[in-house]
Amino acid sequence: QVQLVESGGGLVQPGGSLTLSCTVSGDIFTISAMGWYRQDQGKERALVALITNAGSTQNADPRFTISRDTAKNTAYLRMDSLKPEDTGVYYCNADGLRRDHYSFDLWGQGTQVTVSS
């Protein structure tokens, strides 16, 4: 089995920073990409940031930075200069191949980020 665990959500004041972590474990052959998404009520899940196994990144907001620790199969999302409108549930995604060469595409259960004074 391949598993995905998210952490790092919480309460932060406007202007503050927060870092989310996403770790994949199990029978992994390779991870193709990991990303962070946000889903608002009644809307489709939207990309926040993405990083590939080659190190290429996509960012929807310059305040947010995605990085990785390949040895730990972990991706991080650093969020700076947070605003109340950033409040929401953030989901981690990872896709790749298991050691048996079957593909996987996993979603975390979501972690709550609340920006409030």
C-alpha cells in the first residue's frame, strides 16, 4: 500500500506564515508529482502549487512556495503574508508508480488553514 499524510494546518494571524507538509510512504517506485489544492464550497478543487520529480514547480500565488525533500518523499507548502481570504481546506495530492509498477493517485483528507485576528 501507498499512504499519504498531511499536517501543518492551524490558526494564524493575518500577515503571518504557515507551512504545510505532505508525506507519502509505502511501496513506492517513483513519485511523478506532488501538489497542493484548495477547494471552496460549491467550487472545483483548484491548484495552489505543484512540484514534479524533476523539480519543476507551478505556483498560483507568489506568496506560496512549494518545495520537496525527495529522501523523505515529502512536499512542503510555505504560505507567507497570509490573508483572511486564504482560509480554507487544503488538500495534498501525489501520483506516481508503486514498486509493482501500478500507478497511484492519492489525495489527503484535507488540512484546515484559518487566518483570523
